[in-house]
Amino acid sequence: MVLLERESSLASLAEYAREASDGDGRLALVAGEAGVGKSALVEALQDVLPGARWSWGACDGLFVPRPLAPLFDLGTQLGGELAELCRARAPREELFDALLREIGTPGNLDVVVIEDVHWADEATIDLLRFLGRRIRTQNALLIATYRDDGMSATDPLRLALGELATQRSTRRVGLAPLSAEAVKVLAGDSGIEATELYRLTGGNPFYVTEVVRAGTGGVPASARDAVLARAARLEPGTRELLDVAALVGAKVELDLLEAVTACTAAQVDEVLRSGLLSGDGDRLRFRHEIGRLAVEQAVAAHRRAAVHCRILAGLRDSACDDDARLAFHAEAAGDAAAVLEFAPAAGRVAAELGSHREAAAQYRRTLRFVDESDPARVAALYQALGDEAALIDLWEESADARRKALAFWHAAGDPLREGDMHRMLSRSMWRLCRGAESAAAAETAVRVLEPLGHTPELAWAYACLVGNYSEHQPEVALEMARRARALGEELGVPQIVCHALDTEACISARIGRPDWAPLLHRALDIALAEGFQEEAGRAYANMHAALCARRRYAEAEPYYVKGLDYCDNHDISTYGTCLRGERTRTLIRNGKWSEAESFTTTVLRYRIASTINRLNPTFSHATVLAHRGDSAAWTLLDRAVADADGTWEAEWIVEVRLLRAEVHWLEGGLDEARAEAELAADVAGRCDDWERGAVATWLRRTGSTRTVEGALAEPYRLQIEGDWRRAAQAWSDLGCRYEEAFALVDADEDEPLRRALDLFQQFGSTAGTRVVRQRMRDLGMRSIPTGPQAATRDHPLGLTRRERQVLDLICDGRTNAEIAAKLFISAKTVDHHVSAVLAKLDAPNRGAAASEAVRLGLVSADK
């Protein structure tokens, strides 16, 4: 094989291998369009690194994949503990850890290749995340190849690649098509006109080589035609072998091929000489998926089912244990009985390994073939689909599947399952912000289940019904949560105990009880100890949210980091999305708007979230847009208010109504702002002291005569009392620079208003700065700043002239007092400038700011 115009890419991979051999492991992401030569590049590297231990795994796009198929490939090659765990179908956490232990032994270099990860299942994507975070300490180079053309915005791999790219061990290698000069070299003396060859192939190496090898004398219209021109020269028996191989998959076991086609050794040799297939130990493989697809698509439709039937029989005879593979061929053969045998089994295995998308796909496949004359069987399948869809945040599908399961359980005459399904449907409705339907389903669940006695299903129903009382009758809700916990303890079901403790903690936090945190800690401890993955994700998300709601961000941070790592590693996207959504609000409150905007866009664009999980990032995105004067904010806010009202939950209603009040106020619509604040006041009695405080503050700000009953959180109470100075300091102490800016707007002095103006400018809030300037004009102040000077606008981080001076002195190691004396300004003013510099550099302290300034070239390295 001639490898042209890949010298720099090959050199880069060799350099990464050298770094890995020195103990600084690397993950190399090799990307390019289909046929661009990703595999050829990696094979060329193998020649460069003959002393390394190589192992290969691949994802297969032919069918809903077996979860962790590449890892099982690696286990077969690496042997040892990993192979034993693969054979034992160990939990994926054990498999991941075993692979990490197996590779990167000091003194040796392991090169691990996972090909075609654009077809990866969820568990394999999580494996890449796992290795990407940990490979830096290994003597290992992990190479992942994938197609980067045609990847959808919601593709899970796209998000994973974005996360992996932030790891210090990750490197990217992108492959472009060949130039016209390289195509001319490949055309050689074939007699094919090189310019026309380049025009039609676009420089795609696979297409170019297929055309040259086809030897037609002309240029076929497509790579498919080039492949089929070569296939047409095969003898009939060999062509049948090729067709069957294409329907089997990218890699074909020789014994399976012989069983299905009764081929001879001579025919195998012929197909190998054609170059369409190559040998790979005891298997054959297509040189490229493009070639396999070309052959597969040329097989007449009426012949395919019969071939798949023979393949299925061959796999069964060979005792194949890959249920996903068997289910694919069963469906293609139209064998309903085989689908019903293998697809549910494949779904269960996928769920156990955390590949919930693949599990859902297997249950959908099963339901296409199931006989509805057995309602209990159909109900169980719809229930399984509903559960898997819920775990990947496909709540509309989850609700639809659960409604169907409910109907079939009723038809089966099983009130226990019917009642339990009402409870599950309630949760789906809540996620979709359909509070009335959620409440009705929860009530029905208890009504159906109570006559059946003490059962786990009744305990779960009690835990679900808590939501109907949590705001209007919190003490009743607490009693019901305790009832669910007691019943779980009586029945010996720790998952119910865990869930009920979590629920009890959330209610306790809302009404200000001090025991909420220990309750939630107990729930998390049980979930982690027992391996209740969804409950652990829920506990992490609730602990993080409860602490953030109280502005205890430093305490909340570890739960965000650990919770996100746990949810991502276990494919619990519902609670992973919940954690990310809450994070966007934290970034807004802390004044990190650029980070918030980027993060929010990622969450909304790449994560398929339930309606309720989209509320927080929607609020954050709308906040940024509104402050910039972008009318698109109202599109988001109109959608958000409908969803929030639909939840029937006060915290969501208050959040969106107050944000709408804020936007009206920023636009000068005082009457409209007041109306929104009063709508928030209608439900404020069901809120905690922080939410009540926010409502009371906006009522005062908009001139409403309404008041809010109950205690208010301290910073809000100070604002209501007119003590803007202490309120602003309280917000600053909490790290809430956004609320600090709003508190300072109430000031009637020059310096605090200038501080408010500076904060809004840092956020990029043109609306906020406009409000502050108007306030200064109303107070008769002179020398009102008009905005950042040209030098500030041109600075890469937006530092003002004074802030650049302060940064230089920070890098010199000067204290605030020394900076004040040097610049002839007050120490308090220096405090404000230092805070602004740290925020703009996104640095936690002065040392980090100095290091970042050197890295960015803002100051010289000898500072």
C-alpha cells in the first residue's frame, strides 16, 4: 500500500508514542471522512513501532452493537484477568479497571487501537471517557479512529469528543483527502486520466485505489461502482462467498463462512487475491466498510432474508453467545421466534453494561415482532423500553411506552403491575412538566395498590405521592416519605429506603429543617454501597442543587465533580444533565458569563434532555441574551414559562417569572416587570427563604405594594431593608457577583455605582450598564463612564488600562496595599480591580492569575 501525504500525521503519532513510552500516556483521536486512510495510517505506525505490544478492537455498524464489543476484542488478545472477566460477564466497572491494569506496564509500550468509534455503543463511549481521564499515568498510547463527516448535533460521540479534548493527554489527528498531485502518483501508468480521477474522487484514497484496481480504463461514477467492477470478475461461487461475507459483517469467521456457503479453499484464495477481503487470523475482513456496503447493497432484496437465515443457523451451530448479533440476523431473516429469543436478552445485557441506548433499541426491535395475544409479555417489554428510555432522557418515548405497558398490564389482569405502572407514568409526566397528569397518576397508583397489602410497589407509590403534598402540605409529605422508608425497611428493600431518604431530605431542605443534609448523605451512602446507580445519580444531583440553592458553592463543588463523573461513567444521562443544568445557573450567579454561555450552548445543543432538565440551561441562556439586548431571549422565556407553569412547582414558577420581571425591568417596562413579580408572589408561600427573598426584592424593585410572608435569606433581607452596602458585601462574600451588581444598583453614591457598572461590563451586559448609567444620571452624577475604551475592547480578555496595571503589579508579587500606594488609589478600589482581573482570567487566586497571564503572553515570563 502506498501511503502519500501522511508524513506529518505519522510523525505526530510516533511522537505521541514516544511520550507514552516515557510514562506520559496519550489518547490520539484520528478523524477523517470514510475512506480517507485512518486505518492505513495506524497500520503504518505499526511498522514504525515494532517493539510495542499492539491490541485492536473495533466497533461494527452493521447492527445494534454488542455493548463493549471492542473491549471484548481486546480481552481476547490481551488475555489474563481481563479475558477472565470478559468470559464471566463481569460488571463494566471491573472490566474498565482490568483493562487499565493490563496496559501500560512500566518499561513497555502498549498501543491500543479502537477503530470506527462513530459506531460505538454507549458503554464503549464511556470506556473512552474512562481511559481518556486516566491514561496519562500509563505507558500506553490509545488510538481511536472515527468518521467526522455526517455526525449529528445530538450524537453522543460528539459530546464525548468535546469532553475528551479537554484532557491534557488528548491529541487530535485530522486526515484530509489527497491532493491532485498525490492522485496522479496513484494513477501511475493505469491509463486513467489523473485530472478526471481527482475530480470525481475528490482525492479520497479508498475511492482512488479502488478505481485503479478495478482496471476499467475509465473512472466509475462512484466507489460503489469501482468495487462492483472488481467483484464482477469473480467466479459465481466466489461471488456468492463475497455476498454472504458482506451480510455477515466487517469481520467474518472462516468457519462460519464455510458452514454457510460450503466454500472451498480455492474460492477463499480467489477472493483474497481480488483485494476486496484480506486475511486476519482465523477471520476475513473487508478492507473498508465502503467496499462491504457496496457488495451488500448489490445483493438482491429477495435473496437477503434467505442468506441471513443461513447465517443465523450457522451462528447458532457455532454456539455464538453474542445476542445482539443473533438478534440482528434474526430480524433480517424475518424470524420472529428468534428475535423474541435473542433481542430481549441483548437488551438485558446492554442495560447491565450501561448501554441504555442499545438496550432501548433491542426492546424496540422485540416489540416489532411480539405477538400481542400474550398481554403480560407485551406489557413487560413496553415497561423495559420505558425504563431504558427514561435513563437516557427520552421522556416522551418513556411516557408512551409506559402508557402502553399500563394498558397491557390491565388487560393481563395484574393489578400489582398496573398500580406500579401508574407510579412510573407519574414520574414520566413530571419530567415532561405535566404536573396535573403526574399528580393524578400518583394518586391512582396508591389507590390501586393499597388493597393489595404491604408490597414494594406500594412503598414506591408512597414515595412518588410525596410530590403531590411537598409544597402545599410539607408535613404530610414528610410523613408519607417516612411511611415509604418504613415499609422499605420492613420489606428489606434498601433501594426504597435510599429513595425515600433522598425525598425526605429534599422536603426538609425546602422547609428549613437542619437534618436534611445527613438524610441525603445516608441516601447517597446506601446508593453507592448497594450499586443503585440511578439513586446515586439522583442523590448527587439533589445534594448539589440543595447546596447551590443556599449559595454554598464551595461545598457544592465536590458533589458536582464526583456526581458528574459517576453519571457519565454509568450512562445516567438524566441526572448528568440535571447536574449540568444547575451548573449553568451557578456560573451565571458567580459572574462567569462567558463560561456559562459556552456550557449552556453545549447542554442545550448536544444533550437530549427532559423538559424539566432543560429549564435551568434555558434560564441561563435567556439571561445572557436578555442582558445583551437580544430579542431571542423572549422566545426562550415564553417557552420556559409554559413549561414552568406546567410543573405546578413553585420553585420553577418563581425562577422563570422573576427572570421575565428582570428582562422587562432591563428594557424599561416597569409595569410588565411588576406584573411578573406579582405572579411569582402568588406562589412564594410555597418556597424556601432564598426564593421568597428573591420575590420580595423584585416586588420592592418594581414598586409593588405586595409583600411576602415568612423569613427571607440574609442578603435579600438586607436589600429589602434598604441596606444595599451590607447586601452587596454579603453577595460578594458568597461569590454571587451577579446579585452583588443588582444590589449595588440601589446605591446613591458614585463609587458603588461605578462598581456595579464595572461588574455589568465584565458580564457583557449592555442592558445592565444602561440601567446603571441611567441611575447615575438620575442622581445628577457627572463624568459617567460611557463604556470600555478602545484599548479595553481590543484587549483579548477585555482588561481596562487600570486592570492591566494591577495585573502587572500582581505578577510582581505586590500586595493590595502596595498596589494602592503605587497607583495612588484606595485599597478598596484595588480590591475591586483585583477581583475583576481574577474573574476575567478565570483564576481562583493571585498566583493562578499570574501563571495564566504568563501563559497567555499578557506579561513577560520573567515577571
